[in-house]
Amino acid sequence: MIEHQNTNPQELLHSHQLKSTACREGILQAMLDVREALSEHEIRTHLSVDFDRTTFYRSFKTLLEHQLIHKIVLDPQKIKYAVHTHRGSEHAHFYCEQCDSVRCVDGIHMPVVPLPEGYLIHHTDLIIRGLCHNCNTNVS
Amino acid sequence: MIEHQNTNPQELLHSHQLKSTACREGILQAMLDVREALSEHEIRTHLSVDFDRTTFYRSFKTLLEHQLIHKIVLDPQKIKYAVHTHRGSEHAHFYCEQCDSVRCVDGIHMPVVPLPEGYLIHHTDLIIRGLCHNCNTNVS
DNA sequence: TTTTTATTGCAACATAGTTGCATTGAATCA
DNA sequence: TGATTCAATGCAACTATGTTGCAATAAAAA
């Protein structure tokens, strides 16, 4: 149930043949700490050191390419990143429209989509939008 | 199978109690002509008249709010819009990673997601990425 | 410890979208 | 038909999310 509990950023990076740099480590550490999908801004505020935006995005790109993290696109101005855990690569994401949190959702079998002849599927993204337990029950 | 064949932008707008303006009409006309989800740029090049970007985005916003169109977010820099047809509001989208086209996919039953107690679902987005028939069979 | 190669920071640029404010235009009223 | 009214438009400025080129720097290997 609990992923990467004993895994630190350095180990993660080295196991993927990636150099261990401050920015990459910071990004991974933030994600491992918070256990929710985080935006660039959220990661930035979580870190003590500051990095140039370019460095951040280059780190994201590297981590994405090597599948250490994945990206959840909620809106052009609302992007979140999360570490890849033991879950299958295909899983859904729940987005709470009130508290703005994104959580990975296990136990989903992606729908079998009846596409016309000749279509090839590479990947399927499933985003569920609504209210999380906390925001749904604590009605203001 | 063919939607909005005899529907023109003015009728669409009036039936939704919206003023018929040049920009709104243009956007809808482009979508009805092309029958694919279109980006702002694609709509812009399809139109003869030019509008300010602000006007475009305000028109999108209005059309979205009144559910005449819907938005498909593929990436922060890759956004498409499509007219709402007779399909149910919940349908999947197929994105071809080669030719960059987005098509609405019918006949999908959205997966029933086993969320923890207390969660409330408002909407589900399903995006399938891969190669369309044309790009898959016409291999270069 | 030196070398090599990848990472970093800076500047500049691109796309997608929003807000405030003055002006114009669409639809309604008389 | 013409005046009125409120919404839509255009402009300027700003935000978030990226990307690219280039020189300086740091990480890992020799």
C-alpha cells in the first residue's frame, strides 16, 4: 500500500542510470514527502533551495522520459506531477475541484474502447473530477 | 451519424439564448465545417476575418459555459475545442500523436471507478492517445 | 586530481489564458 | 425606423507552462 517508503531520491535516480543532482533529488523528495501530485509551484515552495525555472522543467523532462514521474494535465494552467509507484503505468487520477488536490486512483481497469479498424492505442488518460472525501463531507 | 448537418451557428446560438456575434458564429462554423476538434490557431486560420485573442477566448468561455462546445486538454500547449453533438456529454477523445488530430469517440461506457467512501464525481475525462487509421496504415 | 560530459542559470521566446477599461455593436423598445 | 441599453470587442498588461541557445559550473569517471 505504501510506496517508496524506504526509497530515497538518490537510489531512485541511480537505479535509472541518471545523475543525482540537487534539483532532481528535490523534486523527487517533495513528491515522496507529500504523496500527492504536485505542481511546479507546490514543489518549489516545498524545497528550501531555489532553482531556475528552466532547470526545473529540464528535470521534469528527464524524469518523465525515464518514467520516474508522470504528468497530469488538468488545464493548460493546472499541471501536476507525481512519482511512478508500483501501480501499473495505467491508472486514473482524481482531481478535487475544491481543494485542488490530485491523487492517483488504483483498481481501475481502463475501458476497452471500440475504435474503428486500423487505430493503434499507445496510452489512455483517465481523469475523474469532483469532490474528495474531505471537501464533500465538510460542507461550508 | 452526421450531426448538426442542417444546423447553422445562428440557430445554435439563439437556441441557447446567446447573442449571435461574428466571433461566436465563426468558431462554431469552423467546427461544423471541419468536424474535428480544433485549436484556437486552427480555427483562426479557417476564418476569413480576424479577431483579437481576448475575444476568441471570451467566446470560447461563453460557448463552454453554455455547453455548446467542449474542451480537450492534451498538453498545456495543445488544446482543442469541439462542438457538442447529440452524443452524450460523456464521451472519449482519440488523439493521433502523428497527425495531431482529435476525434470524439462514441460508444464508450465510462469506467466505474471504485473511489473511497465520500468522494463525489462531477465529470470524467478519457483521452486515448495513439495512431489514427490513416497514420497507422500509411507508414512512411 | 584532472578530465569529460551533463547540468545549471540567464536571456529570450512561444502558447494558452485572464482582467480592466474604453469603445463598438446587437437586440430590444418605442 | 431610430434611440437605447447592455453585452461584446479590442487593446494593454499580466499569469502559468513550457522551450531553446549559450556560457559557466558541477557530477562522475579516469
